Amino acid sequence: MDRADTDGKRSYLIGHAEFSARRLEPALYLVATPIGNLGDITIRALETLAAADIVACEDTRVTRVLLDRYGIRRRTTAYHEHNAAEAGPKLVEAVLAGKSVALVSDAGTPLLSDPGFRLVGEVVEAGGRVVPIPGASALLAALTASGLPSDTFLFAGFLPVKAGQRKTRLEELRAVPATLVFYESPRRLADCLAAMAEVLGDREAAIGRELTKTFEEMRRGSLAALAQAYAGEDTPKGEVVICVAPPQEAASTVEDVDALLLSLAGEMGASRAAGEAAKMTGARRADLYRRLMELKSDG
């Protein structure tokens, strides 16, 4: 609920906590919002949304649900990828004119696979101030619950939809010495996991789905096993985050690579051995195949 203060400010009560809609300095405020559970919002985020001169939303209907939940009566304006060219300059102009603009996405932290990157760049270029209001993030929620290394990770966003482009992108990421984090559509989940198993190798992975919501799920296993499991089930519902373990420690010397190639070649054909070594070391398959042929001819 809300009430007017004697000085004209607006106060809001949430349980036993109270916050005030204090005047904000002119800036673009990047406000993180809940990814599912509406309780996952900070007091500072609520203060910012309540006080901002303009609340710019990816979808005004989605943001209205959040604002109504906390009794915040603010008009909203749409800012998304389809109207950014028109709406962006108006928001930049507002900041330069002394207004406070709060930017929110439908869920989580703005700019992380959500609109906003262009707007931030335009505000910075114009000499305006940008203020992050941190909070919920689907990628961090999934990473911390995955059980995979979190000291070094790479957020790769959404993979390309087309199979060939997706494979190319995965090949670019294959040698990255970090846990990989992706967003994916539930409709493409099984195919995506199968492609990852083929290109990255059968690494350990974790799937976060419907995080913070009633039917939250964290499923762990190898990429191949997870791909097979999801392929045999009905299409899952909800937003999906995929976390993939880092590659095995790469061979660090020429001698190590040679030993790895010969060891693999003793268990499988030369072409497959070169492919498996490529997944493990990050080196090009063609170069490894050529080296294996040299080793065999020398032997």
C-alpha cells in the first residue's frame, strides 16, 4: 500500500518495510526485476521505479503486473527491439533534459539477451549518466545452482537457430576454458543439447528451467544423456538456461598432444581420434589428423 508524506513524497509499505519515492538524479537507471517470483526484487529497485520520471519497459503489460503488486502508480512507455530507433532518442533526450528514466526488461537484468544495449550506448555517447540497479538474473541463478565451476564462466546468450550456424558458433566456443552459459527455447532444447554433445564433447551440464517459479527444475547429467532424455519427453515449458562444464584440461605440449593422439588412435579410427582430440584440446581437427598421419608414418 502507499500513502502521501507531508512533504509531498510518496511512501510505500511492504510488510513491515517502508520505502519512499525520493527524487532521483537525472540518469538512465537499469533496473533488474524478478525472473519469476515477484518477491525477488530489491527495495532500491522499488524506490527507483516509484520515483522515476519515466519507466521504459520491454512489455508494459508485464511490468504493470509488477508495479501493481507493490502499489506503484507510474505511467509506463514501451522500449523494445522493434521501436528502439524511434523510442531511444526520446529517452536520451529526457535524460539530458534532467529526467530520470528507469529501464526494465520483462524479467531479470536489462541488456542480458534483452533490449537496452543500444540505449545505454546512446546515453553514454550523449554524456548522460547510467546507473545499474542490480538484482535477479537467470544466468547467475542457474550457474550457482548448477554445481559446475563458477569462478570463470562465459555467458553466450542464445545460439543461432539454424543448425549450421549453431555448429559454427559452438566450434568457436569449444576451447573456452570456462563454464558456458546459454539461454535456449524449450522447443529447441533437445536438438541444442545434441549439437553441444557432438561439437563440445560429452561434458557435464545442468539445465535450469522455470527458475524461482512454482515448477522450478534443475536437471544435471552429461550433454548426451540430457539430450536423449529431453528428446523422449514432451516439449518442456518455461524459460531455459543451459550450463556446460569447461573442457577437460588441454594437453599443454607437443609431446602431450602426440601422446593423446596415439592413445585415441589405439581405440578408434584416425578420423574419429582427431575429432575427439580436437574437442579435448581446442586445436583444429584437420591439423590434428595431419599430425596423427605423420606419427603413424614415422612409427
